[in-house]
Amino acid sequence: MKTRIFIALLIICGLSTALKSQILFKSPSFDGDVCIGSIGSSCPIPEWNPCETWIALLDTGYTFVYPRHPFEGNTYLLLAPIFAPNAYFFNSFLTQKLDCNLKKSKTYRLQLAASSYFHPDIPPDTAFFLIKGANDSCGVNTTEEMYRSAYLEYEWRKLTITITPKQDDYNYFMIYTFVDTTRSLRPSFPRLLLDDLSPIYPHNGNAVHIQNIADTTIQPGACVQLQSIANITTYDTVFWLKKYPVQDGFRTDTIRNTFTLNDCPTASTTYIIALRDSVPDCAGIWWSYDTVRVNINTGTAVLSPSGGGWGRIFPNPATNTITIQSPTNPMQQITIFDVTGKNIFNQQLNETTQTTIMLQDILNTTGVYIAEITFTNGLKQRIKFLKH
């Protein structure tokens, strides 16, 4: 799925230079004068506002730490929360005021290089961090957590991050170390290394989605109907891209001004629907897209059933629950994935024809999800649904 999303972005970006819109950071590589600082103080970071406790800039001269080299540029950022008496701790974080507000309910993407910090004289531990939105330089009044990283290893990783403000618009971007007292191995908490922050790119990926079919396999000569729906009313452009192999490589056809596409593919085909919001903001013009892959069965693929007699989901869109029903084909297992392919939920069934799943217990985020039904005969079916 990630590969197809990347392909979709490349195709859409090729159609419009407006997609290059972005929110730029000042000093995104955290380059500055090397500075260690001291407990309870921070080094000056050009263009950034250090808030609380210990923040430093390191370069390759500090050979006793690992990783010792910046991911990009001359220096890299070190943040460390400090443990104080009486089991109290001070988090380390820094902020930057943006030239363009992060808009409520809009989705953005960025990249950031991150690592845990290894020191031979300090017991090993793992670090992770939060990205928050704020409306003052150190988040005194209010902040909103928009992203929480996984625990980091002792090597640079370039992370792709998606954030969606849900409570307010924000004009400050905050990177925030976090203390997990249930996981930390010592009272002086782990160090976090950061470098090479990309611009923030607008991406409203939830404004359009194909609602009646997920990736599937059909018999040669069969046809498909793709039905999509928009969650906004301010769009001015909608079209399908149909990419399929031909003798000399690949061909892409464009089908405009329709949310329903009927097609009888002669080869395995990727279908992409693209929609443009007609109300730009200072980050640029917003595009949304969704994608589905239809494979042609060559005699070796396992069919993903569709049509009458197989599973269906209702209600769709859903809020608190979904019911999955398959009147004539007993079900053995239900698996729910997000659009990146991450496995979120599994339920084993005892050859049942209907089951109800409580979404509030497993899905905390509005968006498109995929339910995979495994039938007792071994066949599988995938159905997209929208969680409000």
C-alpha cells in the first residue's frame, strides 16, 4: 500500500506544480555553534525557542557518543529530560513559530531524522518524542499532541510523520521529549538526537476515498465498478488515473469529472482518484487521493471474492460499531488494517455468518480502514470502511 501511495503522489505531483507548496522551517538541520550547556540550561539554537532543561548541539568531535556523526549538516540536536528529587522530572522541548498556521482537521506530512543516544558511561535506555501544536513560544496556555514516535534505536532513522490538528489551528511547532516512567531503566532519562527536519507538506488524504472495494483479484474478462465519495464540498477538480502495463511499459489514462468509474481491465491495473480543494491556504492547494489495485487472475492467484453471497459491512461510514455479515459463506477470522497496512485488530470466529465489532475500543482516529474477512474455505475478501 505504501508503494502505491508513493506512486500516486508522483503522478499527481507531475500534473500540477501547485503541489510543491510547503511550510518551511528556519534552521531545519539544527546547524549552529557546538554547545553542551549544563543541567537546567539550554544552548541557543538558531531560529528555535528552547524550553525547559537541557538542550545541546553536538558535532563529530564528540567521539564518546553514538551516533557520532550528524545525519545532515555540521551539528545535530540533543535533548534530555532531567529527573529531579521527589520523582519529578523536567521535559526538554523546543518550538518554532511557523509562517503559516497548521489548520484544524487538515493533514500534513514531514520527515525527521531521529536516534537514541548511546554513551558508554550511561546505562542504556531508549528514547522517544512527541510533536505538538501550540499557540505560544513554549506552549504555556495549551498544546495538542499530534504525533508520538516509537522507541528509537541507537542509529539514525529518517521518520515519515503524519500530523492532523484536531482541537485548534496552531502557529507554533513543538518537538517534545517524553518521559515514560513505566519503561525507563534509570532515574536520569534517555537522550534524544534529532536532525534534518523537512518542510511540512499539506496532504488532506481523508477528503476522498473509494468506498466499495479494496485491493482485489478478478477473473479475465470481468469488470469492476469503483465508487468514491468526497468528505468536503469545496473541491473544484476530480479525476481518475488508470495505470496499466502496455507493450512498451506503462500507460496512464485520465477520466475526469466523475466519482464512479466502470472499467473492464485487460491487465492488472492501479486506479487512483484525485480531488483538489478549491479553498487554498498559505500552505498551498490541497489535494486528496485514494488508490486501489485490481489484479487479473492468471491461474495462480487466490481470488478475493466480491459481489453477491460474500461479506458486507454496515453501517459504512461507521461511528461506534460495524457489523460484518456473510449469509452464505461462514467466516473464520476478521482482521482490520489501516491504510498503511498496519494490523490493528484480529478476531477469530467459529464459522459464523455475522459479527459486530466495537470500534471505540480499537480505532481512535477518523479515517479509512480495511477489514479483511477470511472465510472457512480459505478465500479472503477486503472491504474498505470509513470510521467517523
